[in-house]
Amino acid sequence: MSIKGFIFDLDGVVTDTAEYHYQAWKRLADELGIPFTREENEALRGIPRRESLLMLLKGRTYPETTLDELMERKNRYYLEYIRAISPRDLLPGARELLQEIRAAGLKAALGSASKNAREVIERLGIADLFDAIADGYSVTRQKPAPDLFLHAAALLGLPPTECAVVEDATAGVEAALAGGFTVIGIGPHERVGRAHLVLPSLAGVSLSKLLEQLSVSA
Ligand code: G6P
Ligand code: MG
């Protein structure tokens, strides 16, 4: 097997926007008088905005127009928080790995369920390191369906068998496995243990070492 491209999830892999998503959902939940903890937020990793809201509402029902307003409100808060994002917010090792991938003539794509993904990578100063971007606007069926990653691979002009997906969410790992990709899980085994290779973070991860580990374990 030879890997010719990498598809990176954004939140929790390249930068820790998971914290800003949490802050924004928490603010909304507080306003609605709904208890919402950091632990509950963990279950929202990789989950699209609408589905996240429905999980936060825990069975409470609202008219469709109210749901739209609540999603807009959460996104307003999130945009407020990400306004402060700068290259300092890149997680350790992310930029270095992307640069190595490019220098080696391999391809890199972003595969994020977020509709704010472009804005975030612009603010991080890494937009030019991606050959293709698949985001919250790209496909209808979200993770754990494989569609977003399949779309990203198609944009790169590569079959899934030649791409590795880097993911921190259970839903993302499942999506990548369903699409026939090689999967690198970032985070604890309980969350990403189904990936072919599990790493605590991208810190100190070199391309050559990664490819070596993948060819052994994939
Ligand atoms: C990512 C995050 C989720 C977020 C989703 C949609 O997958 O991990 O927490 O809900 O993107 O993000 P958006 O910016 O479009 O609301
Ligand atoms: Mg993520």
C-alpha cells in the first residue's frame, strides 16, 4: 500500500477549536437553562451543528424556526471566540507535518464538518498548505458517513486506498474506515482506538516515521 495523500480533520487535530465549540454551546445551554458539561461536549466531537444542538436539547422540542435561531446564536458565539485565533493556536506538529507532506510531493486536504473551517485555517495561516478543502458545505451526509472524506479524496484525485485520514473523533474514525481509508487516530484509545494507528498528538510526528508505522500496521 502506498499513501499519496493525507486528509486532516480540523477541530482537535490541527487546532483545538473543540474548546471554543464547547464554550459556545455552554453559553447557549446556560441561556436555555439546560445543564451541559465538558464530558457531554466530548460526545459532540465531529458532530455537525444541527445534530449537536439536538443532542444538547436532550429531547426538548422546539419549532424549526427556533432551532435555526439557536444554531445561529451558537455560531455567533463561536465566531466571536475564533476571532482571536492566530498561528499560535496550531497544535504542536501540525504545521511541520503539513510542510513535510508538501515537500515530499504528497497531497494534503482538509476534511472538516465545520462550516467555519476555511475561516479557521485562514486565521491559523495554513490555508496555502492544503491542495483541497472539504468542509461543512461540501456534502449532505456527515460523519460517520464516509462522504466528506470521499469528496476530499476525489478533490485530490486519489482513491481512498492511497489516502490516510487524520481524525480525533469517533465519528470521524468510523467515517474514514467506512470509506476504505487508512486511519490515524489522534487521542485516547477509548475514543479513536478503531483507527489503524493511534497517536496521542501530532507533536514530533515525522512523515517518514508515520509512513513506516502505517505500512506496518495498516
Ligand atoms: C466539527 C466539530 C464539531 C462541530 C462541527 C460543525 O466537526 O468537531 O464540534 O459541531 O465541526 O461545525 P460548525 O462550525 O459548522 O458549527
Ligand atoms: Mg475533530
